[in-house]
Amino acid sequence: MEKIRCQWCEKDDLYRKYHDEEWGRPVYDDPTIFEFLVLESFQAGLSWYTILSKRENFRKAFDDFDYKKIALYNEEKIEELMNDPGIIRNRLKIKATVTNSQKFQEVQKEFGSFSVYIWDFVGGKPTDHQPHALSDVPATTEISDTLAKDLKKRGFKFMGSTVVYAHMQATGMVNDHIESCFIRK
């Protein structure tokens, strides 16, 4: 019997694997949350597939998404990244990643972990929207609006409501698997 999945992931095996093994699964560890913040910020204006297909290149280029190392990147490292054809070479997004890694650590100091901070926006557990079809899945919500505003106030870059909502979906803060998707069962 063939698995029924959310329609967006049926492009190829890369998308299916991501959908089946990661998307919408609750993530509470700071390193993985940070990885998705980086990837989602680079996705702004692009397709998620583009980012997903370059994920391993991003991992290598950004020191395995080690936010402590990224926080110390200097202009020389930024230029090195600008010359890396394996990633999205957008200077503003690269610089935002450096800034965001610094802000990420500030939030950790304030709340004990970034996970505690971000999950508080949904009461510590996933919000289940129970969409019947892909057309029922929103691009933003009041919660993503509020979270994006708070991140911006804290100095984060490239964290608008749409990017934040995509992050919430990716890290399982919201469950937007469609009703017929096998993951729901």
C-alpha cells in the first residue's frame, strides 16, 4: 500500500525523506533549532527545495551550524562564504546569520535555552491545525506574527512572519500535515 503524504513533498526522494523523517516533528534541542533558523532565513524569497538541496553544503560552510563559532565570523570568513558556490551567496543573509547566532546566545542566557523561549509561544507543545488540504495551511498566523516581532525586537534579521511560520512547521511547533498524510496516523 502506497503512503499518502502531504502533496508538497512529492517532487522527489529528497523532499519525501525530509517530510517523512523531519518536517513537523517537534524539535527541542538548541543546535537543531538554530540550524533551521539559518536554513529558513536563507530560504526567504526562494524555494525550500533550493535550500534543502544545498543543506549539506550549508552544514559544511557554516561549521556544522555551530552558533558559537558563527557568532565570531569576521569579514574574511564572510568573503569566503560569498565565494562558496555550494550555498546561497547573499551577503545580507550571511551577515544576518552571524548576527542571529549572537542574538541566539543572548536569548539562551536570558531563558536558559532558546528552546524554552521559542516553545513558550505555543505553550510548550505543538499546535495542531488539522488541515484537510494544502490550501488550508496558512503562510502566517497570529503566533508567527508575534514571534517574528519579538525576534526583530531582539535584533534578529530575516525573521519575518512567513519565515518564522515555516520554522514553526519545520520544527514541529505546529502540525500542518494534512488529514490524509500517513504521519498523522
